[in-house]
Amino acid sequence: MMNPCTSVQRGLSLHRHFHTLSKAISCTTCTTFQKGSIADCFRRCVQTTPHRLDGEQKFKIYTRTGDKGTSMLFTGERRAKDDIIFTALGHTDELNSFIGLAREYCVDANNGLEGQLEEIQCRLLELGSHIATPRDSGNEGRLLRTTFHEKHTDNLELLIDNMDETLPALKNFILASGGKTSAALHCCRSICRRAERSLVELHRGNAIDSHAYKYINRLSDYFFTAARFAAQHEGQKEVVFKASNVQNDE
């Protein structure tokens, strides 16, 4: 049985089938979206209809349901598109896109990080499902299906520790540098921090659980370490911060 990541590799774009997580629009093939989560829809519409992956039937990109400035959560509730939940979904979606770019650089550099980045992209889609199902929504079935597990953060920490063991100790602040691959991963780090900031209020209000917030917090540490790892792999020099020599007037 294929998983969502495999489906994407086989040519089905999540942006075609589900449009975007930030829009959270219902599936164009079924109504599972109203009842469950992305995983449910994959099982019903993708895994059971593989011919769709081969282009025999196309899905419309647009639905016109958001033309009045609202969009739908996974719970079926409609909210304004500038709601804090859609802001958070937009930031995580942007992060996912930049990870895709960084992953291509990693493939070219043959640094071994591309598999890790693909895994992270998949987990971010699950995080989006979690964010789009507020923990106070009251539907136990949906909440259970969109649980974000602590083990994902544990896995990140293991990856960070393994890379860090191969790196020299940091003695100075470094700038985003170290070649194109490293710089792209630094971009992911800073975008991840913005995504994290957008989740603070949701976490404070118990709309997301602590495991989801911990993951996005740890993820920026992963990107920092991965950027250094990529620079070292390519033999690129990291640029060290230099303080200004301008003296303050007294």
C-alpha cells in the first residue's frame, strides 16, 4: 500500500488533489475530507483509484468556494482566510516549498540529506492536518486521526545529534553561507522560525498540542545543523560574523 509520499513521487501533486493545505478545501473526489483527514482521502481516492495517477482523469484546480474570502478547516467549519489557523498553514506550506528547493540542491550535492528532507515534507503535511483540526473542535474521531506524535520530534533530535557529531564545534556566530545547498537550508531555518511564531498563539490557546509545537521548534535546529553539514560535505567555507569597528561617539 502506498503512502502519501509515494503518491507524490508517482506524480500526484497534493496541490492538485487537495489544492493547498492553507486553503483546506474539500477533496474533489469524495467527501471524506469532511469526515476525517488527508490520510482518509488518500486511502479512499488515491490508493483505491491508481488510474488517476496516470492522468486518465484530471481534477479541477479551482472550486470557487473561497471566492468570498473564506476557507474550510478539516472539521468542515468555514473561517476567514486571514484567520490565524490559515496564516499558520500558509507558513508551513511555504516552508515545505522551500524544503523542496533545498532538497533538489541536496540531490545535486549527493550529501545524503534528500531522504531526510522528503520525510520532513511528509510530516509537515501531517502537521498541517493537525493545525487544521483545532484540538477544541470536540470531534474525537477527527482529533484522533490528526494526532501528531512525539516520536517525530525524537527522530529529528536523533538526526541532529548524528550530524552534529561530524561537525567542528562552533566558536563564532556564522552567517547564512557555505554554498548554495547550505544557504538554501538556512532559508528553510529562518522560514521555519516564522512558521513557529505563527503557532505560538495556537499552542497557547490549546488549539494544537505540545508535540506539534515541539516539532516545529526542533525543526529549525535541524535545518541549522543540516546547513553546516552540507557546507562541510561540499568543502565550502562558512562565513564568520565580524563585528563593526565603528566606535560610538562619547
